[in-house]
Amino acid sequence: MKRNGKPVARLLLFLVGVLLAADAPLVAQGTKPAIRTPGKRPAPTAPAPTPGPANKKAMVIVVEENEAQTYSGKRSDLFNAMEKVLDMGLGDLDINLPNVLEQAIRNIKGVRGEVLKAIRKGYRDMMSQLSAPAEVIGSATPQNCLTDMMKVLSQGFVTGPKPGKVFLDRYGEAATANCLRDMATPYYEKVVVLTDQKATFANFKQTLLELNQQGYRIDILLDVHGTGPANPQLNNNGCGSDCSAKLFFAKEGAASSRGDPIDADTLASINGNQPMNLNAVYMTSCWGSHFNKTWAKLGAKAVNGSTELNYYVLASPLLFMHYWTKERLPSHEAASKAYGRERRFFNGQKFTIKFHWRDPLTGKKHTVDEISIGVTWSKLMNRALALQYGADKKRPVDNDASSKRVAAGSPAVSL
């Protein structure tokens, strides 16, 4: 029986083709085939780097509030100023009362005391309302720890006479750091919190380098102190002998020290002066805006810091985290809204008072009902803060303008 040679030839050609294909380099679609040198195999190529978690996000939170320092604003300073306002220990009242009523306060015995009593009550009620969770947060479903913090803050003004005592006792560094961590955790693949003696610059630097190497997109919240130039324009508190912009991290082995001052050059050297995969940076630091350009050079897409001394540090970091994560607002808008909310709380708003007084001539008792107090509370607070830091009329305090946020980078950057 004669065998047909054509099928055998085809099979041999097929096997030769398979062997050649296995030995040849792969040819990408749309590219020229590799040219092979006779007698030489192609040089091996380096393996591609293992792709990192390009779509994963990390948040780094640093809380170092150091109440022992004297070079920057402290949370206790703010409550001390509020106590001065409550006690009216500022000389003549800086309020816009109707002229007749103002004369009565000055001239009729007993009226001043009644008015001061009514104003104190009105002030407490107003501040309690402004610090209530729904009013401050502006959300029907805020995070639990933020709700609790705002309740404590508002209750302090109702119970008095020291409105900040319970708040400061309960919401120290650890509680603030824990609340920020809890608020951030549902929205990030990784959250790193540095506080107390862990909040050193060395730890901060190492954390950023590791996250950057692992391919995370990094957001940063810095709740640390800062200093600025020798001659502030909006405050009467200079930085002392060493007058330059610095951020203060914890100093290793010194819990109550002035802290470890880090300048812009040191900050820029974190990654050998090379940019990292940073997204947004938010700072409560005094003069934080002086570091905006440095963060931008480090790769941050959006940066936010205060103009000079930042007086709005009680609730702003937590409010920012709320607006940034839960409300999904862009960085600049979240920072601006947090600033605006605490600004209202800090400077108050108009309210009405009711008080009784007796005419010294007729003995008749009168009731003054629903007098609108056009109080410029910001002036009262500024005077109280000036006394807190050492009154200097040539350098008046302007808490509003001093704490105002300065943004750099894209306004559209979000979580």
C-alpha cells in the first residue's frame, strides 16, 4: 500500500515552524520584528518592576499640640481669651448698644450689672448654639467622635465658668488623634497616626518614604505648631530670637520641650529634594502657608495653611477631615468651610438680651425686652487675645485675617 508523502511533508514543516516560533522573541503588535544576529542569542531584558498599589490611598496624620511651648498659639490660650470675654474684664464694653441704653449703663446704679449679666447669658447661649453638632458640622450624619467633641464644646459654655476645661481634659492629643484616625479609616487603604513621642520628624520622614516607595497616593494632615517672621502684621506675638518659618515636631526624649523645629529646606530634603506621590496637605500650624511652596515642590497637588498665627485649632482639623472624607469636598473647599465654621464659633454673632432695672428716681421697676446687641465679638476676642500674648497697641490682633487659609495648587483636588 503506497503512502501519501504530502501529509508527512506538511507535518514536518509544521513542527519546524513551532520550534522556530518558540526560539524567536515575541513581536508586539504594531512594532517591527526583532532582527536576530546569526549565531547569537538576544541579550536578556531586565524584569519590569512590580506594580505598586497605584489606586490605593494613604493618610498620614501628625498631632503634636505641646501645651508647654510659648512660641505659638495654644488651645488653652483661646479658652483663656473666651473667659476674659465672659468675665468682661476688658475695661469698657466694646459693644454697639443704643445710645440711651449705653448712657443708662454708665449712669444708673445697678443697670450695668444687670446688662453684663444678660450679655454673659446671651453670649453663653449663642456660643452653645454655634458649637452644637448640627450647627457646626452642617450634616445630618456626622462621624460619632466629632459629634461628641462638639457636644462637649457646647456644654462647656452652658455650664461655665471655665468653658474649655472639660473639652481640654477630654480632647487632648490622644483623643484628637484617635478621632482623626477613626474618621479617615473608612476612606483609606492605610492610615498612619503619629502623636506624642512618636510624632518626630524622623518618623514622619520614614513614613512618607515607605508609603511613597509602596506606591500609595498620600494625603497629609499636620496638627503641629509653627512659627513665622519676626514682625507679624496681624498679631502682637513675634517668634523671638530665631525668626523664620518652622514646623515643630516632637523632640525625641523630651516630652515637654519646645519641640524639634523643622525649616523649609529640611522639609524639602525628605526625598532628596525629589517629588513624591503626594495628593493634598492640610496644616493647622501657625504660618503654615509659608510651607505651601515647599510641599508643592515635594509633589503635593493641593496645599493649605494659615496666613499667620492660627487661632482656629479647636475644631478645624476635625471639621476638615469631615468635609474632606464624608462630604467628599475638594481640599481647598473643605479647608475653607472648616475655617468658616470655627470663625463663626470664635467670633460669635448678634443676639438679643432681656434684663430688669429700677429707676432710682421713681423706684419703678422696668423690663428691657429683646434688645438686639450688635456686638462685634471679634473686637472683644482680639482684645482678649492681645492681653493673652502681651498687649501691644502697635501690633493689634486680627484673629480672622491671621487664621485665614492660603491655598496653593489645584482647587479641584479631592480624595
